[in-house]
Amino acid sequence: MGSFNWKEKSKEEWNNRADFWSARSQSMWDHGSRKDIVPLLDKHLDHRATVVDVGCGDGYGTFKLHTLGHEVMGVDISEEMIKLARTRLQEVPFQVADVNQLPLADKSVDAILSINVLEWVEVPATALKEIHRVIKPDGILCVGILGPTAGPRSSSYPKVFGEKSINNTMMPWEFFKLAKELGFSLVDELGVYKEGVREEHHQDLPVVLKQALSFMWVFLLRKVGE
């Protein structure tokens, strides 16, 4: 099978997807699956909060936070994504960085935004511990995790043949269990559903079943004060 370097494979895949992603990102953040995320996060931030967008892609979500007056920074493992982000927004710092090794001091930021990132790391617990390290006590973490109905999960299909991919298959409930164990408490959450799933299909279900129908589940968490 040969060696599989997760970090290098992740860089390669996201570099290759950068233009494809960028062609769709504005629509996703303004009108699509990500449209409610920035308003959800902003509702829980103080004025001019320091926010780092981890896995920022082409930077459009970072840009939206910037327009709300926050002090923002974007990081992504993909050099091509960061090139696109810098083109979009020269006045915001963007940097190539791995979520497992963030270029940030301990307890230095008010909030982290990380959407559809932790499903694509080799060891989610390692990445979330690093995120926890850089958030101030009582700071905010907003994470989006792909639900069971999300098409991008198909990238993990090679595992049925014993092959590796950069999708670790973590489910929303697994992320939440991990987050609680590492010292985060739930403040708010929202479900994103595919077209065809209507509110009456899920409104009376317990959260775990709502998550089972979701395209993505967004968690708004607070780091328990230290």
C-alpha cells in the first residue's frame, strides 16, 4: 500500500480543490449551508473580539467576520487556499498552518471558528486539544461537523478496502463527547439539512436523531474557565 502521510496528503488534496472550493464558498456562506454560522457566532462575541478561522479555505467566512468589526486571522493547511484568501482580503493576516500546531500563544484568542475541519485530521483529539490551548478561559469555539447525510463523507469510502483517506469519519455526537471531555460546555447549536428535509421531519426528535438527519451540525461552545 505504501506509506500514507496524512498531513502531506491533506495539503495535496486541499491544494487541488482550492479553485473548485473558492468558486462555491461565497454562495455557501451567504445563502447556502454556512449562512447561519457567522450570525450564530457573532451573537456570542463581544465587540472587536479576536477570532481565528481555523481551516479558513479561501477566507470568505473570515471576511464576513472582519466586516462585523472583529479582529480576525485565517489559517489553513493549504498554500493554494491561503493564496486565494490573501487575494480576497489584504488587510487580514492569513497564514499556512496546521490545526495540530497553531501559530498562537496559550490562551490568546477570544474565539475560534472551525467549520468542516476536524473530520479531516488524523487524530481529532489532538487537534481539539490544540484549539483548546489557544482559546482564552470562557472563550468561544464554533465548530461545524459533517452529518451522516453529507456527500463529502463519501471520500472515506476507500476504508472498506483497507485503504486510507483524509476523512476520519467522526460523527457530530463523537465530537460533542470529545469536546465535553476536553473542557467545553454547550452554549448553542444548529442543524443544517439537505433540501427535502423539512422542519416537521425533525422538530420533535431528540438531538441525536436530528443530528442523524443532518448535513452538518454546528456547535457553539464555551471553554470552561480555568
